[in-house]
Amino acid sequence: MKRILITGGAGFIGSHLCERLLKEGNEVICLDNYFTGSKENIIHLLDHPYFEIIRHDITAPIMIEVDEIFNLACPASPVHYQYNPIKTVKTSVMGAINMLGLAKRINAKVMQASTSEVYGDPEIHPQPEKYWGNVNPIGPRSCYDEGKRCAETLFMDYHHQNNVEIKIIRIFNTYGPKMDLNDGRVVSNFIVQALLGKDLTIYGDGQQTRSFQYVDDLIEGMLRMMNTPKEFIGPVNLGNQNEFTMLELAKYIIELTGSTSGLIFKPLPKDDPKMRQPNTALAKSMLNGWDCAVHLREGLEKTIEYFDSTLRKKAARKKVARV
Ligand SMILES: NC(=O)c1ccc[n+]([C@@H]2O[C@H](COP(=O)([O-])OP(=O)(O)OC[C@H]3O[C@@H](n4cnc5c(N)ncnc54)[C@H](O)[C@@H]3O)[C@@H](O)[C@H]2O)c1
């Protein structure tokens, strides 16, 4: 049994990771300040004898004895990370320093949840790990993109200078149950709009592409990466290579929800990448043939079911409050 710390454990990805690591017989400590995460995501785990939660902000140091750390704490959607950009930079940079300092002191292995945003608006397609990216350092997305880039730098420097055992993964767009209803990300936006019978908002002409991986595939990749030999530190891309235009995705979600919603078009936000697709050759070769196994249809159906039940619960609570 390993003792594992997950920062950002009450968030979308973190809560799935808590579940999976507990299922595998580990002791899990979930650390979160609940900025974007929620206790609802982990409430079903609270009675588990090997699950603990700590309310803490990773911009402050913490002392705790663990074998492994998954560093996920950071708001991930533009609406959330742009709400307080200075805090976003602090979370990425000071959070990385605090987690690396902790790993160094207690001799733990530490993984950084980095992002495809380190590639910015890429000039190379699909993006391999060797590509350095095309990031605007002074734009509205910079607090997140540059914060994550600096965190990667810190991970490499702690590894080279202090011999800390590190792993870096670059996560591409991920979706699934427990995503926040109002986080403004395209999959949640489209599903909520379709379920409420509202028109789906397409930014630009809808021809920009993204690739979406289901959260279970990501978690599998994260665990395989954490268990690779010490010498393999990454960064490694984890994402789905199947690419869709936003227009295709919108039409697919309307079909799967059986919604009567239409489409409305709005201007593209500043610095929005036009295309994003991972090159996953490294993940395949280093992570035992890892690949995305969940088909978009299956993943979307599970996600739609989750959003449908969450919206119903919300509506029922409102009704009770009115009575
Ligand atoms: N979801 C994706 O598609 C995606 C893509 C690339 C990278 N990532 C990375 O994966 C990680 C998890 O993303 P997610 O989608 O689950 O987002 P999320 O917002 O659901 O989860 C982030 C969690 O971190 C917590 N948090 C934020 N700031 C904190 C702080 N200062 N101290 C302690 N806790 C803090 C939040 O409350 C939340 O529970 C993030 O680091 C994100 O950058 C996610």
C-alpha cells in the first residue's frame, strides 16, 4: 500500500484519480482549497478508511509524509484561471515549488499535471513533446500557459539540481462526468446548452479543431507514467489523436441528447488555438502501448447522463427552496 497525495483532488480529474487509487488499494490524501473543485466530487469516498481530505492552498508550504504526489491543483478552464490571473500564476509556480520542496524533503516521487497549453497556438501539427510551442507571454491566457511552462522548468531543475524523482505529463482536452457545469469548456457548454434546449454557442466559424480524451483513459495514462522507471521523466503527451471540428462536436451532442437546440456563432476569443492534436508516439512506446480506448460516443453518453442528473438535482433543489 502506497500513501499518495493528490493536490486538486476534489476537482474533475483529481476526484477520478482518488477513486482509482483507492480501488487499487492505496491510501489517498486529497488536498484542495475548493476554488473550482467540490466536496460533492469526493463525498462518496469520505467513509473509506484509507481516504483523507485536507483543506489547504498549495501556494503555502505543507509538511506531510507520503510516497507519491500527483500535483493537479490549478484552475483549468479559461473562465476560472482568468478570474484571478495572479493567483493562477502563484498556484502554478509557488505550488510547484512547495510540492517539489516537499518531495525533496521526504524523498517522494512527484508528478506534474502540465497541459497542451504549453504549445500555445501551435505551428506544428500534431504536437510532439520536442516542440517548444508558440505562446503569447502577455495575453489573457498567459497566466495559465506561462505558469504551467514555468512549473515544468521548476520540475526539471529540481530533478537535475536536487535529484528529485519527477514525472511530467502534458494533458490534452479531457472530458467526463464531474466536470463543472459552468466552467465554460466546450464539451460541458455544449452538453448543458443541449440539455436545456438552448442554442449551442460556436466561437468563430466552428472549423477550429480539438481532440478529446475520456477521463478514464487519462487516468490510466497517468498511473502508467507514475510507474515507469526512474530515468523516464517525460514530458509526455496524454491525449486523443482523433480530431473534430467544433461544428462536428456540436452536431454530435445535439444528436446524442435528442435536443431541438440550434447553433449560434460568436467571435473567436483572443489567442484561442486554431487546432490542437497530440502526437502520442512517446506515450505509446513508453507506457506499454497506452492509447485512448473509450470511443467519443461512449464517453459523451456517460457525460451527458452525469450532466442530466446534475441538472435535475439542481432543479429539484431550487423547487424545494421556493416551497
Ligand atoms: N481537464 C483538462 O482538459 C485538462 C487539460 C490540461 C491540463 N489539465 C490540468 O489537470 C489539472 C486538473 O484539472 P481539472 O480539469 O480537474 O480542473 P479542476 O478545476 O476541476 O481541478 C483543479 C482542482 O485544483 C484545486 N485548486 C485550484 N487552486 C488551488 C490551490 N491554490 N490550492 C489547492 N487547490 C487548488 C481546485 O479547487 C480544483 O479542485 C490542472 O492542473 C489542469 O491544469 C486539465
